[in-house]
Amino acid sequence: MKNRYTNIHYNENLRPYTKYPEKLCNHLADHYFKRRSGNFLDLCCGRGEHLEIFQKIGFTVYGIDMDTVARDKGLSVAIVNIEEESFPFEDDFFDVIMMKSAIEHIRNIDNLMSEVYRVLKPGGCFLATTCDWKQNYKVFYDDYTHKTPFTKASMEDMFKMFEFKHCFVEHFYHLPFTWKNAFCKSLTKLFALIPLKYTQTSELTEFKKLIRFSKEVQLLGYAEKG
């Protein structure tokens, strides 16, 4: 069924557009990418809201996805199965590649990482976020499309196996107040103690988002092409 994942998990009734993606994109550009221009690729770009924001920031943006939602909005998005196919870009083309909350959906990591390395410019960076298996194993397979769990150690090893340099993996929360300092990040441990039942398709109030995203400890992995 066309666009079924985006339509079920990211329809506008369930996941209405908010100001959070703009905050996230600006934070990533300034704190991790250290730039606001260049060729940018969003892997598994979904409905394309991050592409739109990075374009406004100053990047020349491209996307890859299996769904056509972002392409139908007029964005430059290729429809590619990244587990099996080559990316439709020349070698050494991108300054930045991002993969937000998607690498856990990929079984053939070898094809993905080989292609990421190929199309990155020397010195270009790859950033991926995913849930930390050790912290989220009880709910990881609530999304049946999840295929490959990651830990901090396994993500670090993945980068090394594909010859990336200047790699690191850290815990990350989709809560902007946690980006300020270590103390703010530590507050999530308190919020995570509050019980909350939810599924991937539950509608959430702002308070429930605070609890959910305090519980959902993410990994943020960063690596550069040597």
C-alpha cells in the first residue's frame, strides 16, 4: 500500500506539525554539523519536514525514502530501497547525511553504510539517531517494522567497520531543555519514573510527551568520512 508507514505513524491528525523539528534542525546544524550550507541528504525522510527546514537554513537538500509523501510536496526525493539499491548520487557528493529514527528499520546495514560512505565527501559527516536497545528493549518491537536494535557499543563498532573517523555515540533526548547541560539531561531520570502507557500510534499531550521522551533514551551517533 502506497505511503502506508507515513500515513499510519506520521499522519497529521496523530502527529501534527509542531515547532520541535525546527528546534532540532537548528540544534543539529550548530552543535554537530557546524555548518549551515552544503549538500544535505536526509535518509528515510518521511513527510519531508526536516528537509524543508534544512533548506530554509541554507542547505541544498535531497531525500531518500520508500514513501512518496515528501516527493509529492515538490521536494527532491528519490524513491529507493536502501537495503538493496545504490543511492542515485555520484561519489563524494554530500557534506552532511542524516538518518533520524530510521536505522533501526533497516536489516541490511552493510548496503546502507557502504552507500553512505560512498556518497559522502571526504570530511563530510553522517549523523544517525535511534533508540537505545538497553533502555527500550521492552517496547522496541511494538513497532513491527523495527529490524535492527543498536546499543552504544554496536553503533560505535559499525562506524569503525566501515572506516569512518572521529566517531562518537552519546545519549540523546528529543526534549530541547535537555540540550542545555548535563543537569537538565539528568532530570529525565525523574520524569521517566512516572508511569505511562502508550503505543507508536497513541495521541500525546505535552505532558505525556515529556514522560514518553524521558523514557525513550536515544542514541546519537556521529562519524566523518576520512
